[in-house]
Amino acid sequence: MASDVVVVVGVGGMGGPLARRLGPGRTVLLADFSAELLAGTASALVGEGHAVETRELDVSDAASVADLATAADGLGPVRALVHTAGVSPVQAPADRVMAVDLLGAALVLDAFGEVIAPGGAGVVISSMSAALVGSLGTEVEAAIATTPTDGLLDLPAVAEMAAGDPGFAYAFAKRAVQILVAKASGPWGRRAARVNSISPGVIATSMGQAELDGPHGDGMRAMVAMSGTARLGTPDDIAAAAEFLLSERASFITGTDLLVDGGVVAAVRTPTP
């Protein structure tokens, strides 16, 4: 009998800790754009006793994502999906941010909504930037929620963001991810499965460090300093939150976002004298 399958899409900073926490007793399918990163992460996990499969993936390509979902389904019942793949404003121009962070999330939600096993669950990584930017406007958010995935990048608001500042595009895309997760909770629910998003704060990963070293690094450090925890988050902080949302303890939680930011957003919204 095939073991349950956990799929981790994007094996950079958060992917390895997530796989370690979720993988025991399961088949772990790792997917990433980088063959080198895949090989290194898989080797480390196999050395720790995990059963690991790998697959190269371009999350912005519908056929690539569909192939991944088919491969996962072929390994056994897909009980857990964690989608961490994304690019930050210092890593890519705005159009690539929209293609990977927004369209990629939509494609993964669609494809795995067709194969997730009953009782299964998914987590998609958003960002605290979505909470900081707030609503995208009623009309824009309605358009994101009702437009088929293959038309998302053609929406006027999305196209405008794709031609502009990468930082604004990133915040927009991550808020869109939350909308897409809420939308997907219905179809996933009809398969007796759940899906949620997590919005990390400033996390000590290579991506997080790149942002801290970038033009907005001082502002990010100031927000962290004023937060309730006054520290950077760790990949294990996010893995712990994902483990909860994927577990039976969260059986009544779906279609929503969990902010895991050490209190940054709370401090920004409620400044003290």
C-alpha cells in the first residue's frame, strides 16, 4: 500500500524545514525550479531517513504544474501540500513577481485541487506585506476571485502592477494569494480537503536576508525592532504554523490566512507614543 504523500513546492529557505517536519512516515515530493537546490535538499533529507522524490518545476507554467500534480497523485494519496515558491522584489522584476507569486499560486491551487485526497490539506505562503497593503479595492479583489486562472495576468490591475515597481507588485501578488486561497477553499472542500495561507513576517532565510540588504532593509529592521517579539522569524516558526494548519487540530479552519510575523503588523497598526 502506497504511503501518504506530502508535496513541498519551493525548497529554498522554508522548504527543507517544512519537509523535515511533515515528512516522517510519508513520501516527500520536492519540487523546485533549481535542479541544484533540489538535489542538495533531497540528499540531506534522505540522509536523515526520509523517503524523497524530486521534480523540476516552473510554477508559472501550467503544463509543468499539471505534470507535478499528476506525478504526486501517482505516488500515493496526496495528504499535504505546502506551496512556498516565490520571488521577492530584490530578486526579480515586477512581471516575474506576478508570474511566479500570483499566477504560480493559482496554478498550484487549481492543479492540486484536482488530486488532493479526502482529509488532505494545503498551505500557500503569502506575506505580511499583504496585511500592510490592505485591500486592493472591491472591484479588483472581485475580479481576481472570479477570473479564470489563465486570464489573471491580463486583468488591467495585474498588468499595471506587472509593469511597475517590484515592491508594489509583490504586496499586490501576496494579497491576491489570500483571495485565491479563499476562492479555492470551496472546490477543495468538495473533496473533503482544506486550504489556507500563511503570511510570514521577516524570516531568516536567504530571501529574507536579501530584502534586509536591499533598499528597504532599514525600514524592515525598524519594524522588527518595534514588534512584540523584536526578532526575525525562523523557518521553523513557519513550519510549526504549517504543521498546525495541515493537522486535524485545524479541521474547522479553511479559506483563511494566518499571520505569523512576530507582531510586526500589530505594532505598525497600533503605534505607541
